[in-house]
Amino acid sequence: MSGISTPPPDQHVAPAPPAPPTPAKPVRILILEDDPAHVEAVRRAFLDSGMKAVVHLARNLRDYRALAAAHPPDIAIVDLHLPDGNATDILTSPAEAGPFPILIMSGYGDERIAVEAMKAGAIDYFEKSFGTFAAIPRAVESSLRAWNVLQERKRAEEQLRESEEKYRVLFEGSTHGILATDIETRRFVFANPSMCRMLGYSAAELLKLGVADIHPKDALAHVMTGMKTQIREGKSLETGIPCLRKDGTVFFADIGGANTIVNGRRCAVGFFSDVTERRCAEEALRESELRYRALFENMQEGFAYCRMLYDEQERPGGLVFLDVNRAFELLTGLKNVVGKPFSEVVPGIGESSPELFESYGRVASTGKPEKHEIYFEPLKQWLSISLYIPIKGYFAAVFENITGRKRRVELLRKQRLKLRASAKDLKAFSQRLIQVREQERRNLSYLLHHEAGTLAFLLRRQLTGALPDIRARRSGPALGALAEGVSLLDRHIAALKKYAGDLRPPDLDGLGLVKAVKYLYADASEKAGLRLSFQFRTNRHRFDTTASIIVYRVAQEALNNVLAHGAATFVSLSLAVRDGLIRLLVRDDGKGFHPDRALKADRKSMGLRSMKEMAEILGGRVDVRSAPGKGTSIALTLPARPAAAKRPSPSASPTPIPRPRRPNSQ
């Protein structure tokens, strides 16, 4: 459509005469003018010019802003002075910063106003007159061309800024050092932060230096040769170049080079990559390989590095030797095996040692290392084989000939069996020895109680009867001697009874274990002023002789410890038979001690050791729990074996001496 198109219904547009062909896209124009005559003149000018245009009309700033938001124009024609403001209120500076160009018109031909409008962001300025109204279409076209130029320049500047920002970020953020050198002066013209960090200089300091300042003297000739190559060929790459830091230390760098122009000067740009750590790692790797090779060749164990062979179903089917050390050949007797399959080196190995190949297959499949000891039938040797996978599809095996060790282990096993048999015999012998010793003590006790005791009693009665006759003869000194002898004889009788009781407590045979232990502790209570507590749950168990002796002796030794060292005021004793075990527990509230320390001190630990050894004779144990200030607890546990039924024998079971009745203790 030619002419002016105005969508709002309140705007009248005259029919446009035929016009020559114009671009298909009409120009969108927004006019801000409050004078109808001026608006009509502008419309007439567009109609006369034949320019395709879509015109929107605003009479004040509020309508202008609403139309600009709803129908963004290609260009706006704005009166300088408006009823509700000024055109400068909607201008942006510079002009290209706005969303569209603004053409200012004014009824005043003031050059100062025109300059201010242009500075405020107008694309152009013209004075209102009938002549200028007719030229408005050309002014719009000119302004649009100028606007397009400004927009192109704006886009170019933005692209340039983006490009500069991108390269600035790359330059400053690169982990590689970047250093530009003037080709003629060999002086530096710029350096990035990474380069400054590598060398230890600030950027300002580097710009005062040249190539000769950052390389050791002995490497400078090689550096200059590489730089000449870069200048001549346009690029280069040098590896492992030594570079000198500000502090005098040296690092190594790979340097890639290219030529460029910087501020009109031909420059060689170097891209530095610090490879000091890599170089050190490579050197360490070389040293490690040398050490490995020395270890490989001189280790005592055999070592084989192999590649697994797989069948069509990807199952391990064999192996090929890739490398072996000398010890492998010496241990196995296999020579020249490198590059050969195991089945060729040792024919029939799969049938004679299938477990070996099964182990290889597991390690190859799971990746988990294994260690085995096998008898290698083809070599008639015991081998310890450690297997692991360094790389998938390959595995390493460490061989050790353990035939000698296996023989020693077998010999040791046989010796242990003999030792166990001997220990069993010794245990039985020790048990018999205790029984024999206790029988001897029983006999000696019987003799002291019934023979020596009776003799002493008769002697005393005889001497006592002689006293009246002696008095009749008036033998004063003799009477005194006789009286002293009687007193002495009394003391000896008591001592003999005590010794007999220590050798073999008569109560143990006459009254049984429970009463014997009870009387033992009751005597001690009377003499030492101890408070006692007894608990017996034996269920009428008949203790065999050895068990009775061990229980009595452990109870006696525990009591001796209380009296000698414990400083206790209360002692509890419990004896029970349950679950096939005899359990004796003696506890006191004494000062306590460290059991481990006591066992290390020979003088103090004889009692503890004897208790433990007696318990072990019958397969029992003694547990001692104590701590300073916490009292002591001694627990004996023995297998409960019933006593063998016997007929009482006068010689074997002497009649006990009657004991006085003891008061019950709590």
C-alpha cells in the first residue's frame, strides 16, 4: 500500500495518488505534535513523497510513551516544546543508546537550541516552516540511514568489546604463561599474570627485562636458536627449556611460539607450560624402573610376568610368559620360557596341577590377588605362589620354594604331637604324685595324732602320778623340774598336733571337704577377728580325693593371703557344684593388689602360681581379680568328677580327733 496508513480511527488520511514502487515494508513513524496544522503539513509531505509509512500521532508525552510501548516505531518526530513537558525529557544520549532515532522540530530557529538537542540525543533537528515540512521525508530517510550507521557501529563496537574481553579473559586467566618479545630488541612488551607468577616478577618488572634475563647462561644459546627458528618459520615448540626465576631458582618449561604484531611492532609470543613436576616425575620413573630392574634381577623369589590366553567364550585357557627373572629359573629349573605358553614349557601341567590354573583363572576374572601353597608335582617341590593383576589381561606371579620350610613344619608337627603325649603323661604323673604325697601326709598325720599324742599323754599322766611321792621325800628342786617338764610336754603335744594338721588336715578325711573348709576359716576368724560369710551348694556331691585336696589347698592359700597381706575385716566363701563344675569363690574387703605385678614378683606370687598349677592338673583354672583399695576375689573352677566308691579301711581312714562345736558365722 502506498501513502500513509494510520490505524487509529480518529485520524483522517486522504487517498494517496499513485506512486512509483517503494520497498514493501512501510516505515513506522510516531509523531508527537500538539498543533493540528503542523501535523497535517507533515502528513501531506509524506503523501507527496510516495514513501510508505504507518503513522501514529500523539499530542502529549503521556500518549507518546503509551504508543511507543504498544507500537515501537522506526523513527519519532517530536516537537521540542509540548503541553506537558519538553522533548529533551525523552531523549537518550548518545542517540544510538535509545531504542529508535528521534527527529526534533521546533518553531524557533535558534542554533543553541539545536546544539543542545543534538547533545541530548536527537538524531537531527529542523525548524518548522512550509519548506522544511516538505523536506521531512528526505530528512527521515537521511536520519534512518544515519541511525543504521550508528547501530552498525554500535554492534561493531560491542563485538569488539566482547572480543577484547574474551581474549583478555583468556590472556589473564590462562594457566600457561604468555610472554611477548620484541623481535628487534629482544625485550619483553607484555606478560600475563601466569607468566609473572612463574618467574616471580611483577608485570612492570618484566617489561624492563629481556630474553637473556630469564634463562641460565648455559642455556641461552639454545634458546636464541629456537627463537630464530620461530621468527623465520612463524611458529616453534621447544621442550624442557630451563627458565630462571627472580629468586635464582630454575624451573623447566615447554615453550610454544608464534609471531604477531603488538602496537605496530613485530613480536614473538611464547606460551610457557611449567613441566618441572612432570620432568621430576619422569626422572623418578626412570630411577624407579632402574631400581625395579635391579630388584627384579636380584630378588630371591622367582618372578614371572605373563599374559592370559582366553578361549572363544572368553574363559582363561592358558598363559604366555612375557618376562621372568633369574631366580625363577633357579627355583623352578625352567629355562628360556619367555614368549612360550605355560603348557609348552611344562607339558601336562593342566592335568597334574589343575588347581594352579583354576587360581590363575579366578585372579584374571575377579582381579583379586591370591596366595597359594601347592605341591608342584612336575618339579617335586612345594611352592608358595602369590598372584595379582597389574593390568587387565596380564598377571604377575611371585614364586618361593618352600619345600624346606614344609619339611620343618611337618617335623615340628610331629614333635608337637609327641610333646602333647608327654604332657598328658606328665599331667597324669603329677596327679598321681599329689595323691601319693597326700597319702604320705595322711599316714604321718595319723602317726602324730594317735601314736605320738597317746605316748605324750601317758607320759604326762605317769609323771603327774609321781609328783606326790617326790613331795613326800621333800625333793624341792626335783618338784620344780617335774612341773616344768609337764608344762614343756604340754606345749610339745600342741605343736605336734599343729604340724600334723599342716601336713594333712585331719578334718578333710574325717569330716569331708565342706566342714574342713568351714573349720579352717572359723579358726582364722577367731584368731584374726574376721567377719565370715559361708555359702555351700554342693548338692551332696562326693568330691574325689584330688579335687578335694585342690579345693582345700586353694581355699587355704587364699586365706593365708588375706591374713598375711590383705588387711581385711570381712571374708566370704562360696562353694558350689553345678553344670558339671566345682566352683569356689573367696572374696575379701582388703587393700587389694595388682595381680599382674604380683605374678612377676617371685616372692609374692608363689601362692598364686601354685593355685593356678594345682587347678590345671585337673583341667581347671584360677581367676584372680584385684586392684588397690578394691579387695580381692579368687575363683577356682574344676571339672566335677564323682568320687569312686570305696570300702572304708581302718588304715586308710583314721578316726578324726573330735573338735569342739563352732558357733555359726555370718
